[in-house]
Amino acid sequence: MIGDKIAAARKSKNLSQAKLADSLFISPQAVGKWERGESLPDLNMLNRLSTLLSVDLNYFSVDFQSATMDNQEPKTNFDMSRGNWVDADFSEMKNLHEKFSSSNLQRCKFIDSDLSGLLLRSNHVESCDFRGSLIHKSHVQNSHIVKNLFQDCAFQHTEFSGSHIQDCNFSGADFRGSIFKTCSFRKNILAGAVLNATSFIASDIDGITISGTVKNCAFENCSFSKFVFENATLIKGVFI
């Protein structure tokens, strides 16, 4: 389907496969494979295609309704749900919001992306790099989150529920106002993380060391194993 759309947009611009390939700095054979459905361009290449072919990035998605292709401004709200993304670079991505559920992500890069308001539901996210990204006011539901880099990410007012989160690096991450409900939170690094008005509810917390100031945080009906406060200051905490 994407191949057909590339071909239609290319022809509407009066471009040959060779001319389009030259503009993208790739071989004509690669364009031919896309149009025959033998391979797929990654999201970065789709973004370049949308600019060259004067179409909205959504033009390549299943749910795109409009057939118009005249000088539209490229957007980065492509629907990535139910995808299998491996070794893809989505750095500086914006506006994913709810269009990212039921996907498999491995070794992908989202460095310095604006993912605020993101909904991750039933996702498998492994060995990905989110360093420096904005992920505040987001929801992570029933997802498997392992071996990822989240250093200096902003998670303010983000809710994690029913998720397995393990072996991730959250150094310097900001969890102000965040909530963890019925999560497995195991062996994650929290060096320098901001915990202020952060709640852990009915969660399994294992192999975690917390340092620095922990203020107005709540730990309700949680189980703890190898849980350490090291050089930490606790202010108005609740343990029930």
C-alpha cells in the first residue's frame, strides 16, 4: 500500500524513479523495491519523501482519507501503532501522542524528542535511547520497558500502570507528580532523579537505590526487595 502511494505521488509530480532516487541520494532500484512492496522506507525516509512529493506525512498511513497532494506542509504525526521498529532513528520526533500503541521497538533512537502526551499501550520497548526527551503528561499501560536509556527525560505527571520496567537508566529524570500503579519496577538506575509528589501504588520495587531529596512521595501497598535509600533526605513521605 505504501509503495502504491509513493508511486502515485511520484507520478503526480512528473518524476521518474531515477529522478526521485537522485533527490533522495539512493539508488533507483531502492525506489523500485518500495513501489513493488519488496521493502519499506523508514520513518525518516518517509519524512523526506513527504517533503519532496509535497504530501502530508499521514498520506502514507492506512487511515489517510484525503487524496489531495498539493503543497501540504509536512507533519510528524504519523501513526506508528502496531509497528515493528528495529534500529530506527526517530530523534527529535514530535506529536506521536496516542498513535504509538501495540508496537515493538528495539534499539531505536528518540533522543531529544517531544513525546509529551504520549500513550504507550501494550508496547514492547527494549534497548532504546530516549535521552533528553519530554515525556510528561503521558500514559504507559501494560507495556514491557527494559534496558532503555531515559537519562534527563521529563516524566512530570506521567502515569505508569500494569507495566514491567527493568534495567533502565533514569539518571537525572524528572518524575514530579508521576504515578506508578501495579508496576514491576526492578533494577533501574535513578541517580539524580527528581522524586517530588511521586507515587508508587501496589508496585513491586526491587534492586533500586534512591539518593538525594525525596519529597512528598507515597509508597502504598508496595513490596520491596533490595531497596536502598543512600545519602537521601526524606521529606513528608508516606509508607502504607
